[in-house]
Amino acid sequence: MWLDYIRNITTYLMKKPAFLVLACLLLTIKLNAQACVDSIHIQSNYPCFMNNYQPVCGCDNVTYPNSCVAQYRHGLTKWREGICEPLDFYFYPTFPNDVNGFYLNVNVTLKQKGNAHLYIFNLFGKLYHEDDIKNIDVMDTRQIDTQSYPNGIYFIAMRTPSGYAKIKRFEKYGQ
């Protein structure tokens, strides 16, 4: 009986143009309020500085290296400062020159003060670097000399004592 009543009301309202306009307007407002990504903002050539690591947690629950990357490279409309997960890291190379050699700068961020363990291994599982990073108070930066690593595909893995882990890939080539 109630179901028939609801069907009758719905059928009646659907015949009224004002109701349809109002329903479409409310639906549009609701969808816009929930929009997290706006493709109009995406500008793949926008000059975001990738070594400027100030992580933000996007409305899509993904951590981005900074607000510029979130907005202009991924089109996000909302974010907050800090990381989304318990642990995140970002890395970028220091390109070869006569003084430095080839270094990989790794920025590690934790939501809470604590420790993390860093590993670098190749595609075949050979471990090239291991480091215990103690007493991280929000963020820590490590510079790792990768000059002796042969060209190839490598993985950086980070793990917290509680077991949360994250792995990212990089390639070394050109020496």
C-alpha cells in the first residue's frame, strides 16, 4: 500500500516541469559540492617544483608532494596539510656533477613521531641499502649515494615498527 502511494506521488511530481528543474538543480549542487577533481585545473606543464616536499592529503585520500602538484598536475579542488597514511616518502635525484656524484634524496614523513626502516633493492631482490631512521619528528631527509649502483630498476621500501609499509620504484640510467 505504501509503495503504491509513493509511486503515485513520484509519477505526479515527474509530470511537473518545476519539480524536474528543482531536482536537476539540487542534484547539480550536490555533485559540485562533492567534486574532488576538476579536470579544468589540470595543467601538466605547470612548473611545480618537485624538490619542494610539503606533503598534502588530497580529498581523494592520496598524499601529494605539495599543493602545486595536487592542484595543477592532478586537478584536486581540496586538500589539507600533511600526509594521509601513517607513513609516506618522496624522493628525487641530485644529478651528477663533479662534486656530488649521483645521490637520491629521500624525504620521510610520519603522522606521529617514531621510527622507520628504509630498504633499497633491485628488481631481482638484491639489497643495496638499508637504514634505520630513528626519532623522526614529522619529517626526515636522507641522502643516499647511488653512484655505485648499476643501471636498472630499483625499489625503495619504507616500513614502520607497527608494520605499515610503502614501496616506490625508480630507475637509474645514464652512467
